Amino acid sequence: MSLDASDIEKIAHLARLEIALESIARYAADLSNILDLVAQMDAVDTTGVEPMAHPLHMSQRLRPDRVSERNQRELFQAIAPLTEDGLYLVPKVID
């Protein structure tokens, strides 16, 4: 796909970018090359290829799911201004 100067000016306007007039030709060539590469990748037959979440076959290291802190709810709610049934009461902020 070949982009011309008017395409680059439209893209720059939509992206709210200011591009110097002498750079427009370079941007047109670079963006055209990128779009050509995307078209090449789109043309590759990927039937039978399983999508991957990550390019490397890695497993997530997980920590053991165990309690690491003691329950201090009563201590924290004792110093709170208003609580009810284990919940913090706050003033209404939206009418």
C-alpha cells in the first residue's frame, strides 16, 4: 500500500500531530513499508496454528495461596468513626 502526502497529512491531523513539511515524504515511505509488512503477514496461511498468549513456552510461577497476615478487622474498626456489622460507614457523596 502506497501512501502519499495527503494521506500523511490526514493521519497527522487525526492524530493531532504536527509534522514538518520536509518530513512528510519520509513518513509516507515508512508507513507504506509498515503497511506492506502487515499485508505480507496477513497473507500467511495460519490454519492449524494454535494462538499463543506469549511467544515463549513459559509457565507462570505462582506463590502458595496461604494466609500471610493475621486478621486485624476489630482493631482497625475500633478506631474508625462509624462501622456497622463489620462494614465501614461513609458519608453519602452523590445525591
